[in-house]
Amino acid sequence: MESDLASAQRAVTAFLNLFLAVLVGASAATLWLRTRTSPWARKMLPRLRTALLAGTGAAMLAYVAILWIEAASMAEVPLAEALPAVRSVITGTHFGLAWMIGAAALVVVAAASAAGTHVQAAAATSVLRIGAIGVLLYSRSMVSHAGASGDFTWAVVVDWVHLVLISIWVGEVIVAGLITLRVLPDTASGSRADCAVYVDALSRSATVALAGIFVTGAISTWRVLESPDNLFGNPYGTTLLIKVGLVLCAAALGGFNRIVVMPSLLRSLQKPGQEARAASGMFARILQVEAIVLVAVLITAAFLTSTSPPMAS
């Protein structure tokens, strides 16, 4: 039973992290596109709102499931018999405290996602939603390996920044590959100009996020492992190496898009024709492959959070 609960916990954690990343990516895109007036930008906003609503609903389901699984694990009972333990977990454990903080933040995210689409309202709700997602992600860091020494330590802050940056990278790639850049804008010059600026902003923010991910990841890894020798010969180190390999693969795809494909795409957006459609299609397809690799990163990260570091034993 313990093995089944651990597998369920990893699956739900990966599911939650995926949809939190979608919320971050869709919120960032909404915050940027709300200031644009081109037909393409106006067309994207309702699609992003749909993604926000769907992502919020999925995240809520995963968040409740995580509490239920944790209660079953602590009470050492099957999932069907975990209801009496849920209240005890919420009121009597550190996990319950962190869960309640995250739940309150998720309610704010839901309210902001359901708010109106007026331009001024979109600005306020986007900022509110991003702030609430930040609080929710911090609550997740509180119950990670970094939170073992307290809720407001430098280790938790570094873990939180790492989680935020991963969510930005994964979310922006998924939203761009499946929503905003899936179809090339029409021939209107304003639409193509806005799309070109968006592509450039997307590439820059992903590059900054990736650099931060490597820095914060290195700090967290050194804190947990203490020695390079602990990176080998144990489940935690093996899972970490797999995660790093996947991150490097995704970074290579992003780098290829930025260095090779993006210049051609930006040039083609200045003129209509088959060249523009071809460049846009290649850029989106690489983003979609990158998104698949990043989903694998989230899955390995879920395994990592439920695996004891070698120094813990």
C-alpha cells in the first residue's frame, strides 16, 4: 500500500506542478498581451482565459488529491478510508498548515481567473493571480526537502525561486507552443509586429529563467548532497542526474530555436507568404517537443521530492 500511495503522490505532484506552470505561463502572456491592440493580441486573450480557467480547475483537483493522499499515508490506511485523517492532517501537522496557505492562495487564483476580461481589470487580476501563484509555490517549498530546517530559511527561498523559474520556463513554452504561436497571425502589420515582439520577449525571459534555474539548482544540490560523491550510487542522485539531463535537452532545443529558427521567423513576420508559415510552424513544433521534455522534467522532479537525499540517512 505504501508503494501505491507513493506512486499516486508522485503522479499528482507532477500533475499539480504542470498546471501551476500553465497558470504562470498564461498569466504572463495575458499580462503582456493586454497592452496590445492588434487583432492577433485581442484574439489570444480569450484563449488564454480559457487556459487559465482549465488550469485552475485541474490544479484544484490535484491539490485536494495531494491532501487526501498525504492523510492516507500518515494514517497508514487505504485512500478510501482517509477522510477521518484529513482533518487531523490539516489542524495538527506542518503539512496541513502549508496546505491551507496554498489552498487560500489557490482560491485567489480561481477568483482572479474568473474575473472579467476588461483591459484594466485584466491588468489588476493578472498581477493578483501571479502574486497568489507565488504564495502557492512558496507553500510547496515549505513541505519540500528545503523546509526541513524551517519555513523562512535561505534554503526554502532558494527552492522557491527555483520552482518559480521552472514554472515560468515550462509555462511559457507550453502556452506558446499550444496557444499563442500555434497559428501565424494574419497579414495585418500590427498583428505580425506584436507577434514578433512577443517571440523576442518569450525567448529572452526563457533564457533568463534558464540561467536562474541552473544557479538555484546548483545551490540546492550542493546544500542537499554536500559532496559530489553523494551524486552517485543512490536513488536521489540518479533521479537528479536524469532531471539535469532532461533540462539540458530542453535547453538545447530552446537554444536551437533562439539561434537558428527565431531570426528567420522574425524576418518572415515582416512579410506575408509561405516562408512565414514555414518558419512559424518549425518554431512552434520545436516548442512543442521542448514542452514534452519539460513535462518529463516535472515528472522526475516529483520523484525527486519524494526521494530521501543520501545525507538524510
